[in-house]
Amino acid sequence: MTVNSPSVDPAVWLSAVEALARQAGDFVMAIYATDFAVQGKADASPVTEADQGAEALILAGLRALTPDLPIVAEEAVAAGDAPQLMAGQRFWLVDPLDGTREFVARNGEFTVNIALIDQGVPVLGVVLAPAVGGPGGCLYSGVVGQGAWLEDAAGRRAIGCRPVPDAGLTVLASRSHGDEAALDVFLARYLAGRRVAALGNAGSSLKLCLLAAGQADLYPRLGRTMEWDIAAGHAVLAAAGGSVRRADDGAALVYGKPGFENPHFVAAGLG
């Protein structure tokens, strides 16, 4: 279905975007099964045929679905192709393979990410982890104000953030970008004595989805990220009742910034 009005309910596009993520995920998994080559981008981050081919599939699908909406996509921006965005307008934000380092390491913790941004806020998100949870992977999706869902081998079900357990918080950190000393200092200040029951690691935007599914409570990110890295997961988390805020002043994270780089942030479930 092609619906282009800027006032249309984002939920109209959810099933089509989920299908696009699955198509891209199939392509990614086909490359994953080969002896693929790894190249370096200008910022020294890795890129593979999976990143590039999955992005091409997603871009074609979004252009067919919403021809009038701009698309900001990681590999296109790296190649110098970034649309000029007007303040507050809707646009798609795409990371075709978040967690390329995890992909290269073959640990399965990589995701396909598609988000819709409206007035600087992620309002729809789809995150597919194609190598996690058995055949078909785990598909997380959400529309802010309407709910969040997880679809895996057990079927499709609604998900939501959990209240912090009496035993304390489960805090997540990045598997490939961790700085344990900085995290310890930040947590001591941020938590102000609240108990931490467990520290965990996860790759890519899965961390945000684990918060949304009530499997963890807090994810501080004190390193560099780009908007496309987290927008889809942010939308799923917000749809599930959580939040993503700046680490410095607690303000809500906004999208469509010049350069598309995020400040340090804290993603949280309930409480």
C-alpha cells in the first residue's frame, strides 16, 4: 500500500516495513553463510556486501511505499548522499546492518533497523535480529502510542518494559564498544545508590529491544553513536513504555541533527 500524507497514522506502514526488514534479513543471512569480504569505510568502521545489499533492498521498498518521504540511510550517507531535511518533517532512518562488528565476528548479535521519524521523534520502529532465536530470528516492532511486539518462533505477542525488580537493575553495555571504567563512574553518579543486580552485554540495537521486552532495565551509552544506530530500537522502546534521554541533562533525544551524531544517552525501561 502506498500512503503518502504526512498526517497518516504510522501504523498503516508497520506490516510493510516489517516485511521489508525480513527481506533484508534474508539477504543478510545469505551473505552470513558465505566467506564474505570486509572493507573499511572512511571512519575505519567495517562494511560488507550485506550492509550494502540490504540497504538497497530497504531503500527500494521505502521509496515504493512512501515516495514523498526522505530517507537517511547509513551507507548512502557514508557515500555522501544525505537528503536535505526540513525542520520537523517525517523521514525514514535506516541502518541495514547494525552491529557489523558482530556480523564479522559471527556471534549473531546484529540487526536490521528501520525507523520513521516525525517532529524529531522516532514514532515507528522495526528491528530484526535474523540470527537470534531460531528460524526467522526475532522481530521487534512498535508504534508509539499503540504498542510494541515481538515475533519469534513462539509467535507474535505484545511486549512492554518491566518495573525494576526488587533485586535491582539489570544494566546493559555494548559488546564491541565498552568502557568499563567510564561506565562504573557514570553508574555510581547516575544511580545514586540504587542497587544493580546484574551487568550484561549485548550487541547492536538489541540492547534497546531487551529493555522493551522487559529483560533488562538500563542501557547507558557513553560512546559515539549515529542516529540510524538506535532510532528503530528507540521507537520500539518508547512504544513499550521506556525512554531514551541525553546523559548530560536528561533531555529527550531528538533526531535529524546536523551530522546525525548522537550525544551520550541513557535508555531506560520503567522506574
